[in-house]
Amino acid sequence: MHSWRCYFSRLMRLSVRWFRLCPHQRQGKHFRSIRQLWSYRKVLLNSLYFNILTNWDTVLDSIFEPIYWLVDNLTRWFGVVFVCLVISLTSSVVLIVYLYVLPLIVHTYPTHWVLWHLCYGHWNVVNVVFHYYRAVTTSPGNSPQEKADFPTVTICKKCIVPKPARTHHCSICNTCVLKMDHHCPWLNNCVGHFNHRYFFSFCLYMTMGCIYCSISAKDMFLDAYNAIESYYQTPPPYFTSEEKFFHKSLLYLWVLTSSVAVALGGLTIWHAVLITRGETSVERHINRKERKRRKQIGKAFRNPYHQGAINNWKILFGVEKSSHWITRVLLPSSHPPHGDGITWDCPPHKHQAMDTI
Ligand SMILES: [Zn+2]
Ligand SMILES: [Zn+2]
């Protein structure tokens, strides 16, 4: 901006000087001044965008930058809407269960089944609420901002900080995330090293809860569906507005929980496969490419972070002794994950087997 101000003030000065000259003097100076101004303008223009490292990728990135910015901001904004949606839908389902499903179970089922439903239902809902709250509010962990003594893989081009292994940049959070899995709009947060366990446990308990509601309310759903079904040969029975609300609530409960059980169940199975293989969602793509590349040159690829299927699960849940399967997996627990997310232990046998199929 400063250069352009100089340019215009210089243009004004030259114009004033040119008009003060005699006509015969003007002719010679005229072309010289215009030529000078033209070359000065060219230098100024070049100074605005010239970069020795510029290529077409950089130019395209710069052109699309406003679109990326818009998409990232919209995703961040939609994240808040999605979190409100999860809270309101879950609350509505719990409310319908308390209002209609549990009273029917308590009045019609034998005592041992009533106890089982009360214990299981409450254990499940406590785990869903706890893990969702922790997944949303726990920071996934960010790359250290100052250069420290830790092994780095590369430098983040956007944050300009060293990236430890398994760290990736999230353009929505606009920061580098340790052991980044993905950015989850339903949490409005990235899933990374420090909240991966909360995310997976939430998915698991939510799926289990939806399956439980779907199975428990199946008979009530069928009764409600038959009650509001259109009668073509006989006139429909009369229902009070309270009964109609009861039928619609059960339809809503069953359709919502069954759909979420299928969709979230699929996602949970997918993440369970990734955890068993010792990979994150980002590493899944990177490792697949690397596996293909090494196969072409006759070499095998082994994931350096795969510690064995059972060990991968123990590391994720922080299980160090048998009782932890109950206290740290089945019950809500706030223990921190294994390691700092910056340095990673690789099993020794993984290094040996890298060059052979
Ligand atoms: Zn970054
Ligand atoms: Zn993110």
C-alpha cells in the first residue's frame, strides 16, 4: 500500500513538472517520463505477487483460499448445531423411555427382568453422557509450538511448527493435532491422542443404547404402528390426543434408535477395525498408498505403530492390569492415555521386517 501511495504521489509530481515545461522541452521529456512511470509500475506490480517459489499449485491454492475459508468456517459453525442436535435427540429418547417404556416394563415384566432393565439402562446412559461430554470438552492435543528436543517428521506449512510422528494439520481447528484421527462435526472437535478413547467409547455405548432401545420398544412400536395405521374397510378407532402422542412418540423412538444403531454401528465397527490394526483414519489412507508403493518395488510394508491386536486395545483403553477392563472400560474413567502423543515406541521386530515380503 505504501508503494502504491509513493507511485501516485510520484505520478502527480511528474505531471506538474511536465506541464511547467515549454512545448519543445515537453516532447523529449514526455516519452522519458511515461517510460519511467511504466517501468516503475511494472516493478510495483511484480513486487505485489512475485515469489521465486510460485507455481500453478500455489496460484490455484490462493484462488481457492476464500472457498476453503468459507467451508472450514461453515463446518465449525455447523459443529455447534450438530452438538445441540445430539444433545436434544438423546434427551428426547431418554425422556420417552422414562415416560413410556420403563413404566410398562416395571408393570408387566418379572422382577429379575425389571432389575436388569433398570441396571443396564442406567449404566448405558451414564456411559453415553460421560464419554460424549469428555469427547467434546477434551482437547485432542496439539503440536508443541516451540522447537523442543523431540523427533519430528516434518514442518507444518500452515502453523510453521515441527510436526511429531502421527500429527496432522486440521484446517477446521486451524492447528496441528497429535495422533489425529479425523475432525468430527458431531463433537465439534478433532479426534486425536487425548480424546480418542472417549470418542470410541461414546460411539460404542451410543450404539449399544440404540440397539437396547430398539429391541426393548419393538413390541410397543408394533402396537403403536398398528394403532395409527389407516383402516380401509372399517372406520378407525377413536384415540385421545394423549394416546396419539404416545403412539407417535414410540414411532419416533423406534425409527430414530434403529437408524442410529445401523449408521453408528457401522462407524463403530470401522473404528474397531482401525484400532485393531493400530491405525488412525488418516494413517489408513497413508499406509494403503505406502503398502502399494513398496509392493511395486518388491518390499513389504509394516505399520510401525501396530503393537498386536490385543495390545492396541490395551493401549487405547489404558489397560495395565485385568481389573482395568472393568474400572477403565466398563465404568466411566478420566485416566490419561498411554504416552504423550509426541514420541512413539515402535516394537523392535517391526524394524527388522520392513524389507522383506
Ligand atoms: Zn498445522
Ligand atoms: Zn479439527
